[in-house]
Amino acid sequence: MSKLEKSVQELAIALEELSVRVEKNVLAAADHGESLATSRGQAQAAQKHAGKAARELASVITDLKAMIESQKSGQHSGRKE
């Protein structure tokens, strides 16, 4: 085998190895991208649920404040009688 043929063969092997490495990296990146997309989706869902919970909690706090004020008003009017 001539020196040129051997170099071409080595180049072909190196290109094949590079191709395999690139393919592995692409697959790893795709998995990583899917993981990021999944994480983003979960974060958005969590944010949505947290927002809903915060609104519900604010509503409960408002109701409790109203009940406390109502009881205070009832106690004050009871004392005046």
C-alpha cells in the first residue's frame, strides 16, 4: 500500500470516528434539550399552581379579616347595650 493510500485510509477512519462522536454529541444535546424543555414545562406548571394558591390564600385572608372585623364590631355593639 502506498503512503498516499495509507493516509487516505487513516483519514477515512478518522472521519468515521469523528462522525460517531458528533452523532453521540447531537444525541446528548437532544436529550439535554428535551430535559430542559421538560424542566421548563414543570416550572411553568408549578408557577401557575403557585399563583393560583396565592390568589386563593389572599381570598381566605380577606375573608378572615372580614370575619375578625365583624366580630370586633359585634363585640363593640354588645358593650354599648
